[in-house]
Amino acid sequence: MTTAKLAITLPEKAWPGRVTRELPDTVVTALAHVARDDTGFGLALVSSPDIDSALAIIEETPSILEFEVVSRTDTEATIEFTADHPLILFSSQAAGTAIEMPVRIEDGVATIEVTGTRERLGRLGEHFEQFGLDFEVIYVQEYTDPSGMLSPRQRELMTAAVDRGYYESPRRCTLTDLADEFDIAKSTASEILHRAEGAIITSFIEGLPAATSVESFTRSK
């Protein structure tokens, strides 16, 4: 599986984009969002030093079909809403990707994390482009199943080493202790651990987030 972090510039007709641009100190946190035919129903937290103005802008935005304040303070309000044509949600569903909640929106930009195969993430980029959504890829990160990284013998010895405190400082177990427990030579135990450690470190480094261009993201399929 692959996880991507994206920064999406919201159109003016999208209420989170409008309110966070008109009131730059306002932050919208999308807590939940589901599609209903051509509309989307959601729950969001709106934080603003001018919460009354923020709520007024949201209510007046043409894409808002229904709007209700669930709770509020002087600087925050939790709202339920139904909005017309939620393009990010439609794109995600069409591509078969999952958007991690919550989603933070500031200055008209939504920062999201999505998970799926590289093929589906590629389709997500295509849908964004079809809807005219500008986005920047912050990183793309592959997830590798650790169970297939080590051989059974490596996994067994590595697990024992961790359980017995071989990797603690100071060590509670020596290499000789491990070799004796598994009835193998000390040099053999060292070689098994060395290869296992190399596989784990290599996988970790290769899985670190890296900057990825929009072109490589959309061509990842």
C-alpha cells in the first residue's frame, strides 16, 4: 500500500476555501464527510477569532445547502453541513482511495493524507485534474509488510535478541548467550543478525517520505 500527503488548493465555491481566505486566521478542521448523490454531508470544527463572521460567510456560500451549528464558543464552532459537489470526496471515491480524517484547511489549502495502491493514487491525481483542482504532492510513502522482510531463522533470532535485551543499553544479553540458546556458533549468530539488521535498515530508509512531483504522482500507475 502507498500513503500520499497532498496540499490541495480549494476553489472559491468550496466554503472551507472561501472562509479561510476571507478570514486568514480561520482554520477549518473536517472531522467527517460522506457523499450523498451529488452532495456531501459533513461535520467540521471552525476556529476563528471572529467566529460570527466566519459562520456568516459559510452560511452565505452558494455551495452550502444545509447548515447547522451544533456547538460553539467565542472562538470555535462545530457545524453540520450539506454542500454541493464535494470535489475532493468525489475524486477519492472514484479512485478508490481513503482520505484520513481529520483534514485541516488553512488559507484555502486542504492538507490531506490518502492511502491506496499506486494505481489508485494515480487515478486520484487524474480526477483532481479533471475537476480543475490544483494540488502539490508533499510526499509519497510506500508501506512494506515487515513479515516478508526476514527469513524465518532471522525473524526467530531477531525476536529473541529483542526480547532478551540484546539491543538495550546496557545489554542484558550477549551474542554468546543468543548463540548458546540457539545452539549455533557465535559467528553464525552474528551473521544472521547482521543480515536481518541490514534488511530492516534498508527497508526503513527506502520507506522514508520523499518529495515527489505532480507528474510522477499522476504517472505512478
